[in-house]
Amino acid sequence: MPSSIKLVLTSYVSGQYLVNAAVNKAEKAVDSSLTLLNLAESEKFMSDAFFTDPHKAVIPIYIARPKTAKKVLKQLPQELLMAAKQRDFKGSAGQRVNLRAVDGTLIGVLFGAGAEQGDDFGPMQVGTLARALPKGDYKIAAAPDDWPAALIATAWGLGAYKFTRYLKDDYSAPRLYLDEAMAGKETQAINQAINNGRDLINVPAGDMGPEQLHKEVEKIANQYGAKIKAVVGDELLEQNYPMIHAVGRAGPKPPRLVEFIWGDSANPRLALVGKGITFDTGGVNMKSAAGARIMKKDMGGAAHALTLAQMIMANDLPVHLHVLIAVAENSVSANAFRPGDILPSRAGLTVEIDNTDAEGRLVLGDALCKANEDGADHIIDFATLTGAARVALGPTLPPFFSNRAALVAPVLEAGRAVKDPVWNMPLWQPYMKYLSSPIADMKNAGGSFAGSVTAALFLERFVDKASWMHFDVYGWNPTHTNFGRAGGEIFAVRGLYEWIKTGGLSDLKTS
């Protein structure tokens, strides 16, 4: 960065950090039990959702389709068959029949998988059982042949999740017996990573600001022996991350880029980049009350990147992993960046600010540039980036963009295989015209047309020629789903994990 620009930006923000210094010092002195999540708690939750002792008394669950319902009923022991009579179990999708003994004790469960044709959710439907059934020990006694056992267990663990951090009453999940076919170690690691990611999103911004998110990244890195470093506050200017700094400089805590490296350097180098806006007011272009209500989730991209990283490390995949989390709070203050400002960037491009609520792509731009500089074989970024993506595909089907056409079909197929779907969207270059600026290399927003596409095109400028994918995730369930409650949610990463595990990164040379 030219020294003149660096001097102006440094002098502009120094006053605000002096103002905030006393507040920061006071807050650091407060030891709140709510400040940090606890991975040990997440591990305990997973042990509470599963068990592996085959000798325990269990309640059997029989899952059938309409065409197999009669056959499954014939398999029932006499006591369960008697309880099932007159209950009209037909195996229709989501049908649940609790079988009880004469004294009212739950002794079995019938669950409908629905017809195979149109079964979009497959074994993930089992998550509704984990949410609905009372506390107890259960075992899958029958299930459709096309439902992988590991996915049944995954759905159970995800469905059993409940965010209880601020609730007075204790919650105990029903437990499922993990047999050998359910790939217990891997399945539990996947569930633990996703549920930890959900927790990160669900914790409100008052307890998940830039410092706390930084510490969460450190905990995950330290758990798996990764090498971690961070660039914080005005150091971002000194080390040439001007857009991350500009977005977060008005916040009560300094912005930062937190990175860690894990794995054998002989393996393909995968960079995971996450948008970590711990709260988004929209900046000077302030959001409405309704728009701001769930903006604690605007660090959901960081949660997704950390979730996939944790899956990879816990299951020791052959990956040289580089995780970059761009952390800031987009606040309104005297030194907030403004519409019309021109920001320099790490890539050397200048950006005219059209809208301060299009801040996520700014912090990602600097982080993506760093990932590219460090020689990533492939870069994946995650961000709760655009409302346009929700308009196009809704809250639970994330769009993704890739600058390598050959990678699209394998990623789509991996998502379908594990019932974690994504949808490919085009990097339609003619729409770059919406980002044109007469006084800078480009604007940060392109108006009302094709918002998710123009956001992706903006990001593409910062990856140069590197192999890259961008996932525009919502990070939130507006209502309960088959395997998740309303609230923080993790999308796309199970499919990406499957793609990586089955050799996706090794295919990059041919893409």
C-alpha cells in the first residue's frame, strides 16, 4: 500500500481506538462464563446422542416405505405387533407411530420413509425422530435399503441438537445405538463439527464479537495442533489488509484476520476462507429493524469454514489445510466507512463503496488475495453474502459458483449423495458492467439485478487464476427442517467433505 494512503487511514482511525481503549480494557476484566463455547461440551452432547453398548435395553425403530410397510410389520415381535394393530401404519413420509405396552411404556416406533420416488431428504428424515422422541435408548431395527446407515446416524445427531446455552432447563437428547455400519468415529466427528458451527452462529453478538470469534478459531486450531497467527487492528494496515480494516474500524473491537495451517505440505493445499462479520448493522446504509434482527448470523461464513476444517482435521484427510477467517463488526460510528469512499485492497484494485451493507465481499477480498498468494491449489469461501441468493433459491439451498467448470458436476453429485444439496450459479461475465465505476477499478455493489452473481464476480477479481469456489450460504433455518431446528444452520459442508474425501482435490489438475 502507498505510504500516503497508509498514513491517512492510520490517522483517521487512531482516535476511535483511543476512545474504545478504556471500554476494551474494562470488558477484558469481566470473566463471563458465556464468553466462550466449550468443545468439551460439544463432545459431551455427541456422547449423549449416541451409545455403542449393544447389550443395553433399547427401543427398536422400524422404518418402512409404503411398498414395504406390510413386510416390516410382519417382522415385529408379538408384543409390538399387538400394539401396532389398528394404528394404520402405511409408511407415508413422516408418519410416526409410537408403540406402547399396556402400562403405557414406549416399546417401539414405526416411521414412514415415504415413496422412493421424490424422496429428496432420504435418511435425513430421521432427524425429526431425534427431535420428537422422548429421552431413551433407541436402535434402528429396519430401514430402506437405499438409506446409508452412516447418514441415518448423522441425521439423528443433527436432529438431536438443541441450543441450550441460555436456557434454565436441562435438555437430554434421545440416544441412538451406533452399529459398525454407521461409521461411528467419522459420523460423530461430522456431527460434532456441525453442531459446534451451529453454536457459533446461535450465540448472540454480545457474546460472539471479534475477540470471542478469534478465540474460538484458536481453540479449534489448538485442538488439532494447527499453527495459528492473527493480524489485528491497525496491524491490518501495516500488513496490507485495508478492506478488512475499513469494514471493522468503527466497531467496538478491532477487526482481524485469523489464520491457521494444518496437515502435510505434500498433500493438496486447500484454503478455506470465511466471512466473520460478528454483527452487521449495515453500516451507514443501515439495515431495517427486521433486517438487523438476526445479524448475529453474519459470521455464518466463518462458522461454515471452521466446520469443514474441523471435519477434515478430525478425520485426518490428506489435505494441507489453510484456514483464513476475516473478522470484523460492521458498525456505525464517526469513523465508519461511507458510500462514495474509495478503498484500496490487498490485490491493488481500488473499490468505490456503493453500499456499506455490501461489506462481506470487502473482507473476503483481502482474505482471498492472501490465500491465492500463499499458493493454494484450491480455494473455497463461505459467506452469508446476499439476500439475492435467498430470493433465487430460498434459505436452505445454497448457490455456489466455480471458476472451474469440470468441478461443478462432482460437487453437485457429492452433495446429492449425502443429502446436502447445493445449486450451481453462473459467473456471468457481462454482469461485471453493473460493478463498473468511473473513478475506481470497480464498485462493491451492482444494484438490484443478479445480486448473488455480481457479488461472486466481485470476489473472483481477488482470486486471480486460482481454482476457486464461492458458497453464498444463509446460515439460518427460519423454521424447523428435517434435521435442524429454527436458528443457526450449516449448509453444503457435508457434501464438500464427501467430495474431498473421495478424491476431489486430486482431480484439480485435470479440471
